[in-house]
Amino acid sequence: MILAREQINRYLRHIIMTEISGPGQKKLLESSVFICGERVSDVAPAIYYLAASGIGSITCRLADDDGFDKLAARVQDLNRDVSLALAGDQSSEFRIYLGGPQFIKMCNSAFTAFAPSILSLHYGWQGGMQVFKEAAAFQLFLDKLPDMQPAVPAAAHNGSVSGGIFSTCFLGALSVLEVIKLILGIGEAAADFLYCNLLTMEFSQIEKAALARTLIELYTGEITAGEEAKLTDSKVLIVGTGGLGSPAAYALAQAGVGTIGLVDYDTVEISNLNRQILHAESRIGMPKVESAAMFLQEIQPGVIIHKYNTALTKENIFAILQEYDLVIAAVDNFPDRFLLNDACFFVRKPMLDAGVLRFDGTCMTIVTPENHCYRCTLPAIPAAGSTPSCAESGVLGPLPGIMGFLQAAEAVKIVSGQGVTLHDRAVFLDGLFSHFCTIKLIKQEGCPLCGTKPTIHELQQYQFTCSDAGDPQAV
């Protein structure tokens, strides 16, 4: 046996994926990653997902290490297989750089030898990421980085309202996905610069000829900021505190959302910990809403957490929804998703939906009655056994993080009145090949809920006909 029984249980969602399996997970546990960041808050999301995924040795270099001891304690509780330390060690097999141009150049100058690297730049709601396997290509990229300070002070572009929280979280999780692919030699790395703008939800691969111009524009663009008071007064309900709900709640708490409601009837299990970063070994067996609330109030003592240790039903859903501005659907089954969709339609609440399976993820925002509802994309619950489940096919640890952080960004844009949401689009990520695509969604006239001649006028009975049925978006 190459892994201990407890490790098999912990990494089961990885092990059942043929691209990883037991030998691949063992390789992750034997790997080392060096991460460079400006502040603990910048690197924390990446470190949580490195640790959850089982990267055995993580070392850091930080311009400001205030708060690192608390981070290290939480990481140790998340996964005791992993070591985390501040060090000047240059022997790690892989590197992740998170920060601005000048910091990355300064950090890299301290290394005497090259290691395969993921470079992530962030500025406000925008950023980008690229993978480098050769020293020459990495140096060419560094040479194109602009020698400039950002247009606004760092404190401003990393503030909650300007989107810095979401770009650092999103790029941190995305970088972990890429480093796992490098370690295991699977898929295709992001060999071109992957640009993202979370304010408009635009993603594009930048060709080499346009790279220098894109990098300059990235650090000279305007920073859009909403009213911070709107965040502290806002109330967001998250249904599900697992793979999607964990990152969504983490980012919203960090951003300063005043009240977060958590709905979940499950308890923490060791098999959750490869992707559900709000939980920990010491809280196995605890209700997930209690475990999540403990984590969130530790990192953001001012946040108000309402806990609903219950399953959603036709009987209780309206009472729970009524005090919230919007709902994040972070659920692992179709019946809950349909129940949420229909209830949100009847009470006119935006619903932010996402799902993951294996290396793939999707995200969309539902604002009815103006735009499409979930039934416009999937009119009825699929037949039992017609779709694979996460339990059957697995899910790579950082994938739910990427999608959950997108849900959180959408939530803040709605409550603060910023940017362009995914109300008429869906974003898809093929993580194995580092490719984002966006498709247009339209309101269907024949939709049984929101169409011109609706046939659904009240909540239905939402259930599978077989208890063994799966959900392709389970997390």
C-alpha cells in the first residue's frame, strides 16, 4: 500500500481520477512548492489549496509576514501531512509568484537557479497568470513587465470593494491547479498569459505580440470601487459549506460582507478536506455550519454568521431566504438546485450558481424575472443515473475554489452595484487545458417557470427517483 488508509480516505476524490490515482497522490505528497507573495492575505488562498491537495512541503517568502503563524496553525489543522514554513530555501521543485511586477522581479532576483514557475499578477479586479517550464521564457516575460508602481496605492487596489480580494483568491486557486498539473505531468499548462477581469468576467489568452501592451494596460487601468457601506450592510446566503461554499464564504468574509448565512445539514468528514478549506481535522464530526462559522469568525471577527443546520425544504426555504439580498447555490445535488432556483424566482432574489466535476467547472448568475432561470438551461431534473457524480468521477481540489471565488465576486458586484455580472452568460473552465470560454444564455419563452406561459406556480416536490443518482455538479 503506497498510502495509509487515512490518506486514501482524505484524498479519495483525487485517487478515483485516473489522471492522479494513488501513485499520483503519493507524488503530490512528496513534492515541494516555494510560494512568493507580498502579504499573508495574498498567499493564504493558494496555501490552503496546496495543503488541502496534499502538496507535502510548502515554503514561503513574504515581504510582510504578519499573521503567518496563525495561517500555519490553520494549515496544520487542515492537513497534518503537509509542512509549511517561512524560508529562504531555493531547492523547491516548483515556484508560485503572486504579486505586482516590482515585487516579482525583486523576489526572483534572489534565486540563483530556475525552477518551473507559475507567475500570477493581480491589480484590483484584474490579473493574469502564466506557466513557465524554461528559464529563457521566464526571463523574457520578466523583461516585459512594466517598471512602474500601480496607478493607486497598494492599500487601495487590494481593498475589499476594488476587487483585490477576489483576484488574489481566484489567481491563487488557479495557480495551485497549474502546479498540480506540472507535478503530475497531466493536461496542458497555461503557456500563454491568461488574462482575467473579474469585474466584467472576461477571460482571454494573450498572444506574445500583444503581451507587453496588455501588461502595461493592466497596471494603468482605472480601479472601479463601489460603496463600502453597501458591503457591511449586505446579507448573503450560502447554501452548502463544502467545496464551493467554503471559498465563497472565505472571500466574502475577507471582503467585508456584513452578514453571511450558512445552510448545511452535513457534518465534516476527512474526505471533505482535499477541497473544503473552511474545515479541519480537529472538527471532523462537527456540523459543517458550526465548523465554517468558527473559521470565518477567526479570520474576520466582525462578520455576523447565521447558521442553519438543516436541509432546505419547501416548508422552510422562504423563511430562510427572506432576510438575504441574494443566494449562492453551492449545493451538491439537482433537487436542491431546482428548489433554490424556483424559490428565488418567486421571491425575486438573485441566485449565483456554480458546479465542478473532475477538472471542469462552470459558473452563472441568475437574475429573474428579467433574465433566464436555471430551468431555461435545464428544464427538468435529469433521470436518475444519467449523469456521473463527484463521488464516482472525482474532483481536483482547487477547482471548487476557482468557481466559488467567482461566485463571491459576482455577489459583491451585485450588492455594491459594480461591474457586469454573468446574468446572461455562463463561464466554463476546462482546467486540464487551462481554457475558459463564455457562452450566451437567453430566457426561454417555453420555460415552465419563467416563460410566457408558465406551468409552475408553486414549489414542486424535488427529488431523484433513485437515491443512487448522481449530480454532474456535485462538490
